[in-house]
Amino acid sequence: MSIAPSALPISMRRIEKRFGSVSVLRDLNLDVEAGEFLTLLGPSGSGKTTLLMILAGFVRADGGSIRVGDDEIITTPPHRRNIGMVFQNYALFPHMNVFHNIAFPLKQRGVAATETAERVEKALELVKLKGLGERRVDQLSGGQRQRVALARAIVFEPRIVLMDEPLSALDKGLREHMQIELRALHRRLGMTTVYVTHDQREAITMSDRIAVMNAGRIEQLDKPETLYAAPKTQFVAGFIGESNFIPVECRNGSVWYEDRRIQTAGAPPVPGQHLMVVRPEKLRLVTAAEPSSGINVLDATVGDIIYQGDSFVCYAVLRDGRQLTLRDYCRSDVLARLPAPGQPIRLGLDAQDTILVAAER
Amino acid sequence: MSAPSALLREPAGAGRDLNAQALRADARRESLRLLALLSPSLFLVFAIIIVPIGWLFWLSLFDEAGAFSTSNYARFFEQASYIKTFVTTFKVAFIVTGACVLLGYPLAYMLSQLPRRAASICLIFVILPFWTSVLVRTYAWLVILQRKGLINSWLIDLGVISQPLSLANNLSGVVIGMTHILLPFLVLPLYASMKTIDTDCLRAGMNLGASPAATFRQIFLPLSLPGLASGVVIVFVLCLGFFVTPALMGGGKVIMWAMRMEQTTSLYSNWGAGAALGVVLLGVTLALLGLFQWLLGARATGVWSQR
């Protein structure tokens, strides 16, 4: 990945923010590497947008430090931060056409008219809106507005780009398309990007790293693959991907679900109560004849089977009444031995796919 | 199954739409029904707007002797006092509108930036004078502004001035009184339009490198102009027809259009001349509204987006 000369790392230390008596961010520390695409992912109220607003300078933190490169910016007013931002509702200026919207940051910086025209043209080309400079904002579609907002945020070559759920107003197809495009643009320009979303799929698709936020803290900061394969907490496991949780107990160095020993890949966890995270696509139907070494087998009955075209979902009920979801693709060999509702089945989960997290109270 | 097919006739020929005639008849019936529902309000509009204005116009075409003539309109060009009244009316309207903008814009801006609770309390103070009669408020201003009124006696007691300022019974009295009464008509639409300005637009302005002052000038101000324009139109048009305040605060020195109308009808009993004044006022007002409409329309089609 090419790192643009202007890309700088961000280092946030001990950020605190309270609204009245409500603590929104608590002793938050986060490092964003130069040129990295980092996503703040969390449910609403987790503090991700507040953190972005503090980064942009629209909200004043109660305490903490933000360093961009070597500069401390925690008290710098927003217009001197030199940070580009794409707003959730785009925040394009309705009284200016596309050209003047994108030229706005250049005008503020006293860039000469000819250079401005050149750079706006280049930015328009970059977001695939060549020739639309004279359009009024209200003549643009949602996707085009999104691109104008993006062009405006990068045309002045900011050190950092912030994005606040920029794709949430687009319909599904366009959103997925823009995810790929944003990702490609980031690869090309290499600006340090902090992206906020509550959509875990979007975060996984786009990010170099994801910071999962919950109640004003970062629960886990990792690469998407690591977050999915090795969530550290129940919250992360529940928020990223689909999961069923099965309570297990660790004693004498091994893990037990009821009277069945559970095989895990890693070192045995600390003694006590844990939760086994079961992803629907990691489960599979196993026959009675199959050997159970390296596989955890759970006995269940089929509750219902839902056909979804490319795949099917099987809701299985364990002996203790717990429900597990199994998802598999509709291949002919799988379909041939699909059980009927009410039938007993055996669900297999590979030991290396068996994830344990601490049970939250 | 057989009942609908009996009702819906087969197409009469190739290329003709199925049931086209029945559908057209249905559309006709629907518009007749809508017209019937609208008729009471249409009648009301006719009876209380069209008829009186038509009558006014008709009256203006007869001179004092009751003969059909255009002398009532010729007066506007011949009599200097008419022209003077006309000029005075527009002068007062311009000054009052200007004063309302100068006072009202900062006020509306402040209201729009206050937190919701504080803003609604302050709005009550803006609206409160609405609930007091114009007459009472005008007399109150007389008490405050007259030669031995509150302001003059304070200023003299404090030694700021030795001679009382002439604040009432002249143009300044009229302007002060009218500005007070008309200010809410500017502030309310302006406030409403300022509230619709997206705060993210202002944030975006600052994020893109514009100082708070530059953000105000380049983003907030242009976006508030439509609201300002509608407030200005309302105040200006109300000024043109204003009567009570100029009559009481002008001391007979500031004769405005409506006062001239009152004189013509009640003092000289010249209904034709009074009606002509009314018709001209109505015409001028409509022309102004049309002009503003055109200007706002031009803005909507992007004339302003260039700058």
C-alpha cells in the first residue's frame, strides 16, 4: 500500500467525555497508523460518533490528548485541523453547485483559481463524476451526492479523513458498490481514514482494523479476520457475525458442556464459567459413523428448516432446550441428506472453530 | 367470475384501450364530485374576496358627481399631495423594513442558536406583543417617546441632553412604533428558516477550513436569505397599508397611504377617490409580491449558486 506523504498517524490518549452525568467515553486510548483504514464499530450510544466528533473538533472532550503526527490538536479549532470529513447526510452546501462545493476548501486556503479548477476536476474524476461540476446539488442522486461529499473531503489533501456512516443513506446494492469503491480509493490515495459504522459487514469489508466499541470503551481492536475468528468478549462475538452461545464450564484443565468434554484448539482457559461461541456456518451435520476426534458433536433435534435459495438455515434444539442455528449452502450432496423437522441430528463443530469467551454477568 | 365480465365490455376494436370509455366517465364523475366538495369554499372566496374587490374597482371609476370617469386615477399624477403621500409611504416602508432587518436578523440568529428550552422562552417574548392591541402599544410608545415622556425626562435628569429630543409626532416616532409592531413578522419566518439550516453544513464549512466568521458569511447567511426575503415581503407589504401607528405617532406630519384613504372617505366622502387609492395600493402590493416571487424563483433555478 502506498502511503501518501500527507498521511499521518493519530494517537489518542485517555479521552474522556461526559454529557451531564452520563459518561460517553471513558479513558479511551486508540492508535491509528499512518495510511490505515480503521473503523469504529459499535451499536448506537457506544460513543463512536462522539469520538469522531472529538477528532474533528466539533465536540470538546473533558480530558485527553490527540496527536496527529507530532502535533497535539486537542484544543485546535476545527477549521485549523486540516482533517477531511464525510458526513452522514453528506452536508453538501445546497446553495452552491458541485464545482463550488468541492472548491470550497481550496477557496478557504487561498488556492489560485486555475489551480482550483484543475484540482476540482481531478477530484471529480477520482470519484467518477467528471463533467457534473455545474450540476446543482438537488439534481444529484444519493450516490452522486455521496461522491461529491467524498471529493470535497479529499480535494485539499487532508492529513486524515473521517467518515461518519457515509453509506447508511444509500440502498443496499449501491452501498455494497460504494464500499468496494471507497476501499479502492483508500488503497490508491493512502490517507489515514477513521470510519464510523454500526454495520458489521461494512466494517469487515472495508477495514484494515476494526475497533469494536461498547459503552464508551474499545472492547477489541483487531484485524477483521481476528475479530471474527477470535472474539475476546461475548459482546464482540455477538456483534460481529451471527452467534449462538452455549454455557460451558472449565474444570481440571478441560472444558465441559453438561457431561460432554469440549475440545478446543488453544490452551485451556481459566477455571470457571465460559460461553462457547457457535457460528452457524461452522456447524455441520455429521453422521453417526463419523469419528469424533477433533470434532465436538452435539445431539439435537431439528426444529425447522428454512430454505433461502443459495443456502438453508436449520434451527436445531439441543437436549437442554437451547436453540442452535446451522447454515449451509444448497449443494446437492447436502440437500440429499437434509433431515426433516422433528428428526434427531448430530451437529459437528471442529475443535479449531470452537471459540470460548468469558461469560458476562 | 361471470359478473365482472358482464360489466366490463370487450374492446370495440384493435388498438383501443380496454374499458377506456368507462374509465374516462369515472374520471369525469370524480372531478365533478371534487368540485361539489370544493364549492362552499369557492363560494366563500367569491363572496368575500372577488365581489368586494370588484366593487371597489367599480366604485373607483366614478367621480364625485357619479359620472363614469378616470379622474380618480388622473389625480395620482396631477396632485402633488398624492405623490407626496405615495413617496412618504414607500419611504416609511423602506426605513421600517430596514430597521426590522437590522434588529430582527441578529435576534432570529440568537434564537436559532439557543438551546430548545431557552429559545422557546425567548420566542414567547417575541410573540407576547402580538396579544396586546396595536392601539395600546402605540399609546404606550407615545408615553415613552413624547416631549415629556420617559426617555426625554431620563436623559434630561441624567444631564445627557438639555433640550428634549423630538421622538414622537414625526417620522422617527412612526418608524419606532411601526418597527416594534412589525418586528415579529420578520423574526418568525426568519427564525423558522434558520432552524432548518443543517448544523452539519456549518460543521462541514469549518471542517473544510472556513473560520466561524467565514462559515457564517459563506454558508449561514446565504441559506437564511429565503427566510429573510419572506419576512421582508411581509413587513414591507404590511407597512404599505399601515394606519393606526402613523396616524397616532406621526402628529399629522407623516401622511401615509391608508391615512389618505381614510381622509378621502370619511372627511371628504369621496368614495370614488378612496376606492382608487385602494386599487392602486392593491396593485402595487401585488406587483411587489410578483417581483419577490420572480427573484426567489430565479434563485431556485441556480442564479445564486454561481457565487
